Amino acid sequence: MDYTKIFFIIFFLIILLFLLIFNLKNLIIIRSNFKHRIAWEKCKQLKISIPMDKRKNSFELEKILEIKLKKVLDKINSGSIFLIQNNSDPVSIFMRLGITGRFSHSAIILKPNFFNESGKKPLLWQAAGEKIGTKNSGPDIHSFCAFLSEYMTRYPNCRYAIRNLSQPLNPSQSFSLHDFIISTIKQKKFVFVSNFEMFWCFYTETLFRFLLPLDPYMKISNKNELTFCSKLITETYQHIGLVDNNVNSFATTPNYFSFPNSNHFLINETEIIFTP
């Protein structure tokens, strides 16, 4: 037996495996971007110049974003959607591959005066999993620019998009949204899912429903207390009558709110491109 050839084959396979793993992230990005190229091309583009050296310090970046994004966010209605495609975090990339979508995170935008007339900063209503610098394990309110500055600093390779509501919330919807957010935060009922729980819950509620009886064995017996970004957004929109109550919130992803989906209450998607 020629052990030299066997050794060479094994060595070659190891190198091939290493290269595959090393380049897998880039391959996934290429595949994802190619698959959704048409959707991106139909997006409006808004280019905002921020020098690269200004993106290293999150506090300095936050102040710049507050100035640069003011005109944009002033035109956005409370209840509109903010979407992120994360091309830096491996977990986010694999999640996008698993759900075959463009985006890995979603949040609801609220105008500065939504809770307080004297409010000066736009806000985000989102699940806590994507919130940086917080110990809260459930949904909460976050400063839009503070969150975005931290996110851009930690994950430099991302794409961002906004979809405005087709029409502003009426007084009843605004009150209902306000009440839902406050009560959800005060209850402290929901806990952000782990990576395993997210994949398990999504796929057992969609493709593999026959596995649902195994929930207790997977330590997911308190399933109704789990949340993640798109689940929270879905339930929020359901509460104010924008999404049908028959929609399974466990089975939605951030892409449920991206173009061309949810056109009955969201208008065209605008990509915010940060240029040097």
C-alpha cells in the first residue's frame, strides 16, 4: 500500500476543508447578495458620508449620526421598520443563510416625541438580543443613534435599510402601540432566545412541525416567554392591527418586513449607505 499517496490525499482534504471553512463566510455573503440582488436594486439609496476614522469611537459616531440622520428620521413615521444585514457576525450570516433572507435584524422606529413631547432623540423598539451595552434580557427601548453607532463600530460590514409606514398611525393605533410597549417592558416576561432556541423555534414552527412535541425535551417548555427581533415586531404590529393575528410570530423573520413583503402597510425600502 502506498502510504505516501494516502497521506497526500488526507493532507489535501485537510487543506481543502480548512480553506472551505475559512472562506465559508465570504461564500455565504456572495450567495446571499447574488440571490437578493434584484431586491436591492429596487431599493432607493441614500448615501451619507462619514469618514472611516470617525467610525472607531462609538460616542463620537453617535453625535455624527444624530446630525447626519436627522433629516431622514424626521420624515419617518413612528412604527416604521429598521432592517440590518450583518455581514460581520458569523451567527447572523448563518442565520440569514438558514432563513434565505436579506436581513438578520429588525426593529421598530419611534419618533423622539412618541413617549414625551420634549424627547429629542429617535428611538428603537426591539428585542434585547441585538442591543449592545445592556443587561436587560427582554424587549426594551433604545436610542436609535446610540444603538447604530455601537453596531457600526462592532460590526463594520453591514447594510441598513428603512421602510416607512404607508401612512402615519392614527391616534388609536399610537395609543395602543404606546400601551403595548410600556406593558411589555414592565411585565419583564419575555427572554431573548439563544441561537439554538431561535433555530429550533423557527424551523419547528415552519418546516418541521412534527418535532413540536420534542419542545420539553429541548428545554423549551416555556416557549411563549421566548422572543427574538422579528417575533416581537410581528406581535407589536398585530397588537395595533397592521399584521393579521393568524400570522405565526415564531415563523416570521426580519425579511417578512423587507421589500417586497408587507406592502399593505409599508412603502418602498430605502437603503442607507455610509460612504467614507
